Amino acid sequence: MDQFIVKPLFGEVGDPVYWYTITNVTLWLFLTVVAVSLLLVAGTRGRAIIPTKIQSVAELSYGFIYKMVEDVAGKDAVRFFPYIFTLFMFIVMSNFLGLLPLAFTTTSHLAVTVVLALAVFLTVTITGFVLHGAKFLSLFWVSSAPLPLRPILALIEVISYFVRPVSHSIRLMGNMMAGHAVIKVFAAFAPLILLSGLGVLVTPLSVLAISTIYALEVLVAFIQAYVFTILTCVYLKDALHPSH
């Protein structure tokens, strides 16, 4: 699990890490912001009628998330599109950068994903109360259920609502950490060909397993960003239309 250790960028390994310490996490968060900026700003600066490859990726990402927001949360949620689009691009870029050799996967740390999930939770909750006031609480009252069951269902709804940031953050962190850990386990078997005769059989299988899992991780990197974003749209829909 040493690949997930937070280390000071300047200084010795093992030095204490404070809230103001510049670490490997800080570096890769910064590189994520730079990469997203290059893709969306520098990559679309030309605004060519026949887009370049980078411009095509940027435009496809924009259209993909815009349609998601409109389809899932409704047209009145389009005003939140800049936030949701930023969220998606940050997560998907963090996930992809984490697949580079010697890189650090920032989304494999709960401290990062919790901040993202809490930001969504607070945005949705504040929006619900600002737009609807006390009527937002109707989200927890299942009026279609039999009257004796409504208080029980209301309690369940409240608990599930406050569990959202927990599941939202752990899902992303767990999936990113698990894939990288499995790759590291198989990588430990790769040098066996240099140590024993058994390695002639084990090493090729290890390399094949690493390649397969790495290809799967590329897919997972996108899927997890997509899941995080679409859940954000679902939660936002509850804030905009609590009675639905």
C-alpha cells in the first residue's frame, strides 16, 4: 500500500505532514487542474470549424455532460452545469493521470473524495431549502405510502439522505484504490523469472494479468467519474423537485 502514502514533496520521507505541507497529493491535484485547463482552454482556443483531436475531446465532453444534466435533472438544472461539468472533468482527469507510471491517484484518498462529496451534499441541501424552504422536507415524506408507514419511511429517507456523502465518496475512493492495489500485487510476481524456474510460467501470466487489469482500469477511471457525476444530477433533481 506504499503507493497510497502521502509524502512531503520537499524534505525527507517520514517528515510530519501538516495542513500547509506541500505533498505528492498537492502536486497531482495541481497537475490535474493544469491538464483540465489545457484541454478545455488551450485545446479549444482555435475554435476551428473542423476541430482538432483535442478540441473534439473537449466538445464531446461538454456535450456529454450537458445532455446528462438536462436528461437526469431537468432543463432547470442547466444553471448548475458549470459546476457539474467541472466536477466531472476534475475526477476523470485525476483518475486518468493516476494511471501514469509513478503517478499518484488523488481520488484513491478519502480526504479528496469526501471533500467532493460534501460539496455536492451541501450544494444540493442549500439549493433545496433556498428554492423551497420548509417544503423541501417533503422529500422525506412518502405521501403515496399508507399513513402508518409514513413515519418509518420518513426516518429511513432521512438516514439514507445523510448517508449519501459517505457512499458517494467511498464508492469512488474504493474503486480507484482497489484496481491499483491489484495491479501492484500482480506486479510483485513479474520478477520471478529472474529468481526461479517457476518464474518462466508465472511471469508471463503476471504480465498478461497486469495488462488486462490496466485496460480495465482505464474503463473504470471513466465509469467512476460518470457514476459520481450522474449521482450528483440525481441528488440535484431531488433538490429542484422534492415532491417528485
